[in-house]
Amino acid sequence: MKIKLDENLPASLAAHLADSGHDCDTVIGENLAGRPDHDIWQAVQDSGRFFITQDLDFSDVQELRPGMHHGLMLVCLRNSSRQVLIERLRSVFVNENVSS
């Protein structure tokens, strides 16, 4: 699966997801950090990637209707420490049936 991680997720998560066979890049790695959400979303769509973020600005299902983009995962955990985020997202992409 082609994935892009937002700047609010640990950059090391990209390597963990790549180890599971996913093509993963990051907003930071593409020098998009700090850019407006619209610019980031456009870059995600232009590259045909599934976007993972903790940014609630991407939670508007009226604006980002399912089926109209390459995919979006909004991560909201009570404990969002780096280690918990990495473990939870690795678990999802290793144990769940995800497809490109």
C-alpha cells in the first residue's frame, strides 16, 4: 500500500511500515511540513497515497467524502506517545487486511 504519514506522526513509523511491505513516505521527508492542509492533501492525492494523520482538520467527511480520495486514517488515541502510536499503527498494518 502507498502511504503518506503526516508531520504529527513519528517519522520512524515509515520504516516500520516499509518493513511490512508498504511504500511509505512522510510529509516531513517531502518538505511539506508547516504547509497549509490543502497543500498537503493535494500532494497526498497527486501521489495516490493513503494518508495517516492525527490532525482533526482532516475529519470533515462532507469535504473529504469516502470514495473520493485514496484513503484517510485519522488517528485519535488517549495515549498518543510516540511508542504507543508506532505500536498501534504497526499492529493495524500487520494484523488487519489492508490492500492497495
